[in-house]
Amino acid sequence: MIRRRTVLAGLTASAAALSRPGWSKAASPAAKAGATGSHIRFEVRGAGLHPEVRGAVANWGGKGARGDLSANTCHLERNGAPLTIVAGEVHPQRLPPEEWEPAIVQMKAAGLNTVSSYIFWNQIERRIGEYDFSGRNDLRTFFSLCAKHDMMVVLRIGPFTNAEFLLGGLPVWLYGLPTTERSNEPLYLDLVARYYVQLGAQVHDLLWEHGGPIAIVQLENELSVAPIEWNRPFLYGAPADGHTGPTGPAFTEHYRKLHAMAVTAGLRAPFYSVTAWGANDPYPTEVVMPTFGGYMDLSPPGAQNSELTVFQRQGSEYDDTVPIGFIEIGYGSPQRDTFRPRPPADSGYASTMTLFGASRSLMVGYYMFRGGSNPVDGDRGWTIKNAMFPLVSYDFWAPISEYGEWRDSLYRARPFNLFLRHYAADLARAEPRSPLQPVTRPEEDGIRAEARIGDGRGFVFVSNYGNVNPLPARPDFVLELDTDRGAVRIPHEGTLPLPSGTMAIWPVNLDLGAGVVLRSATVQPVCRFVCEGEQWHVFTQIGSLPAELVFDRDGVAAIQPSPRVRIKQATDGPAVVAVQPGRGSVVKIRSTKGSTIRLLVLTETDARNLADLGTQDAPLFALSPSMVTRSGDTIAIASRDGKALEASFFPPLANGAEDGVFGHIASPASPRSITADIARLGDERALVKLPATAFDGLDEIFLDIAYSGDVCRIFDAQTGILVADTMNNGIPWAVGLRRFQAALSGAGLLVRVEPVLVGGDAVKLAGSMTLKPEERAVGVRAALTSLTFSPRYVAHVEVA
């Protein structure tokens, strides 16, 4: 049961009335120069977007039981309101079906509202004319689960997908037919059309127009950019660089034909999209929406910072014509050959900030968000793109690992994901503007900044992050904006110490409701909601920066102080409030209209641990470092920490102990020791068995494998078939064992380490990037160092 409370802890002190006379809307005068040193200056008067329904977008959209979707020249809409899409890529064909639903609910708990999925044609039509939609190809079941959990879907149907998959998802038998793939030749298009018809039949009632979750269909992928590598299955006889598709007028015509074929096949969607990077030819925007992406760590960085540490406007050529989106922003990268990346979470977050902050888009998609495992093709064998990749693993260093473990990048991305979803209306009319002296080159030692402002309101994005060469701390940072609503200064007075690596999104003249305006703040918005008739806003502290909120005088009748809320200025100019962040740090404002608005300021750690588990009608937030998810009325708390399973909830759940404005619930986990049968077969091999009962009452059991060597592989000891593999990236390999229960309780799993093939003792595996291409075999002995079992416990809480 959710227990509602009308009195919140920490807000019982008497209110301090704000006298209206003497207030001024003007902040400190802005300097006339641009960005000099630690001083950033914006001129954003007149900034703003003016969405219109004209041209191509007038024909976009569709109606359905989940709402009416439409588009204007700037963004997508749902029921006439701005629609934010926060998507995460997961491939059902790269996961066992029993892991589909856990993956979806975990992605939802990470703040996403959309699932994005490539579909691999060559797994569905392994032999020409024979279609298989069973097992991992059971798309109907997967997308039905997305609908069950109210997740929209971007269906990326190809026919070519890339995705480091065999032939980019094209069937191998295409090589032997008298036609050219990715062309406008009749035979090829006929084969694609037949495949589209089969897909359409599978997802027919899951389309948006029939009440389903499929809102966007992506046609093809990276046309004229990504090659097909036929030499992978046939070794010789085809060019290694492959065929990338048509160019010139044939390029545009190809997309028109694919769109028409999809519609004819019943794959009707409110929106169709394309990946619009790399190609020089025009896209038919009358039918498709261009989407973009970026990977800070797709390949080893050079001596200077990546270009994605500076703000750049992808897709600006479509300004005022059609909206754009981001469908592939990478927090990770695939293992391959001599490159085994473990990018820090800040790297992916910086990419997201610098791409989104400088765009007009309301759509962000992460690739990958849940790692996967490549299937084995019964006819052809391994389904990797080429031999440089692991045969099975497609972990991608994703926020959720190949085996469902949450990484730091999930927590880093989550407050931003919630911000996008909850403040879409404020972002929708905000135009990207650069400071007067912008940093445009990655090697520049300067603060990166961009504003998204409309009618004097919006947000300013600030980054002091360098991924290769850290940017220095700025002890005397000042940011000033000349807006249509007057001058804004951050901080309100004095300077702000900005540590190296700081990244922040600060509000500018944010409308909090009931006529209350937050002129500026040194804390970042996370989410907003209505609880018991009162408007709430949740903010996060940025690192250890002092938390300051500056309110316009107009609209504010009183601000109530508390032990964690100090009013620094109340009668002269704007109201300036200092907050000590915490779970009970609530700024309570009484508006001149008689409404109450509450602002909760959390620490950065708590904000990253905040999961939105609510529904449209009933807000519910969980705060925990553990994996907290919700399915229906059941909340699951899972953790490898055997001491306790705990979370704090707002509104507090029944019987929860007071924890600021939250209610805390803890469940002892009863730590267990996993007893396994391990037979060592020399230094580099071991046979592992576990009884089926070992998993009883547990969410998962992880096997953490520490080893020296280049590659570690796991085989089913009954059949000798490879079931898992990885390349050494300097840390133990965490393998979830539940999917291997049958093998473990039978003949067991054989863990085997391969010798070092590249690199060697001179290579440091502890860094985020490892193994240089010029370093070659040196004969280091392969050995299993340790095999450690770690259970992930789970407790369940019912919400009624």
C-alpha cells in the first residue's frame, strides 16, 4: 500500500514572508566580452523555436489507443504535447527469451520510455522462402512485453542493419543470387518485400494504429556508409570492403521504395526513420525522419580529446523543415581484436550532453543499452561480422551488461533520462545557442557550453570534461545570459568553483507552476510530478558544488526555511536560497495564487539512485543503489550485497521507516554460500557444476572469472558447444549463470583460457583502453586465476 502523507518532514519551521517592495528583476550586469577564462557569456535575446505543421511533416503521424502522434517542424507530439523519446537498444535475437521481460523492466527503471531493436533478417529466413519466428525470433512475444510495460518501440527492420552482425543481417544466400543487394534491382526488392510481409504479419496488432507500442519503423541502416563483408562467410572471392548501397538519385529512390514496400506489407507506423550520418545524398524527408548518433569510444582516441567533448549541431541542415532524433549515442563500444574498451561513464554522458544540448531534438537513443549474446546459425555457424570480434559476446560495455548486471553508466544516464522525459515542454521551444566565444575544437582548454533557450526560458549545458586530457579546475567560474526576461547570472553573486570533469544542466527562468519562476540554480532538474495536489520538482546537486536556487519575486508569497534550507536574500532583489542537499532537503514555496510548490534537492549519488516507478496517475519513486524494478504491482529489489536489500520510497510505502521525505524498507538477505563442484584440468581449464537447487530464492548467480590470457571461453561440457566468450579487458569476467542451469546441473560448463595472442606483459589491462595494435604475440602463459561465485539476492514489495 502507498501511504500518503500531508505533512513532510523538515518543513515545520515558521514561514518567512517575502516582502514585495524592493525586489528587482535585474541580476548583476553582464560583461561585454565573451567567454574569457572561466567567464562564459551568452546573448540569447530573441532565441526560440517556432514549430509549424507544414510541408512534409503535415502527413506524418497516426492515431491509436495509446494516443494521437503527430509532428511539427521541430519535434514529435503526442496528443498535441511535445513527445520525448528516450530509447535504449536491445536485440531480442541476441537474448534468451526468458531474459526479455527482465531486460525491458530494467530499461524502464533506468528512465527509458522506448525500446529500440534491430531485426536480423538472416535469422528469420535462413533458407530462402522459409521463415522462422520461434525462439529468439518470436518478435510478437517480445514486442507484446514492451506493450505490457508501456514502452514505445522503434522497430529497426533493415533489411541491412550492420550491428556487428553477420552480413549486417542480410541472408547469406543473397550472395548466390543474380542480383545486387541494397539496390533497386527488382529481384532484390522483391525478396525484401516478401520479408517485410512476413514481419508485418507478426507485428500487425502491435502497431500503433492497433493500440500497440510500435511508433517508429527504421528503414535500412547506414546506406552508402556501412559495407557488407561477404568475405566473412566465403573467405575469398568478394571485396573486403563490401558493398555499401546506391548513391546519387538511386539512394533517395531506394528509401522511397523501401517505405512504400513497408506500407504495403502492413508495417504502417506514425513515423519512419533513417540513420542519416555519413551519406552525402538526400533523404526523402517527405516520408522519413533523419536520426543521428555518436560514440566517444568507438575506436581508440588519439592524443587529444574526442570531438564529442565539444558541442556540435548534428542535423542542423533540417532546421525548420523536419524534426530529427538521436538513435545511437554510445556509452560503450564492442570488443574487437586489439581494442578492448571500458569507457568511463562520464565519457558516454559527455557525448549525450554535447549532442543533445546543441540540437533541437527531443529524442535520445542509446546503443547498446542492454548487451547481448550472438546466436549460432544452424546452417552457417557464427553470426559475428568478422573474425576480430568475440564469437558470442556482444556486451558492448552497455549500461546493462550481457548478463543483466547494472553498470555505472546506467546510474550516470538515469537523471538525464528523467530530465528529458519530465521537462519536454520546456525544451520543445528552446533553440540551441552558443556562447559569444564558443569552444569548437576538442584540443582547446576551455569550458564547453551551450544553451537551449526560448522566450527567455530554458537550460544551459556546461561541461568541463576532457576524455583524454582532463580539463583543469576553474576556481572562479561565472556564467551570464542576456535573455528576453532580463539578465541571468550563475552563481547569483561571486564565483563558483568548477572542478575538472564537471558537467551540469542548469535551468534559466524555469516555470515551476502557479506563477513561480526559478530564475537560476546551481542544481540540475531531474523530474517533476504532482502529489496530493501539490507540484513537486526534484533537483540534483552537481558533485559537491554549493546548491543555490534563485527565485523571481513575482509569484512567490513565502518560502519556508528549515534546518537544511537557508534563505540568503529575501527582501532585496530575487529570493536566493541555499540548500544542503539530502533526502529531506525540501524548499517549500507558497505562491501568490495560494498554491504550494516543493523542490527536493538530492545529492548527486541519491539522484543517480532514483528510479521512477510510478504510473501516470500515481507517482512512485525508489531510491536505492540496488537494482530496483517494477512489474505490475510488484517491486523487486535485487543486489549482490548479502547484508540487506533496501530502498527508500516516495510517497512512502506502508510500514516504511522515515528517511527524509522517503520511507525506508529493508529486507535481510540471509547471505548464502554457493557450493560448486569445480574440477581443475590444468592451469587454463576448469569444469564447473552447480545443482539446480542452487538458484532457488535467488535472482541470479554470477561466476566472476579472473584469468591471465587473451580470450576466455565457456563450453557446454555435454555437447562441446561454445556458449559464452570474452576478450581480456583487465577485469574479471562476470558471467550470469541462470541461463546455463541445465548444463551446470548436467555435464557442467568447461571454462577455458586461450594464450595471449596480442599484447603481453608490457600491456596495461587496468586502464579504460587496452592493447595497442603494434604489440604482438609474446607467449604469456594462459591461466585461470580464480573462480568466484556471487549470488544476486532479491526481495519483493507489493504496491496496492
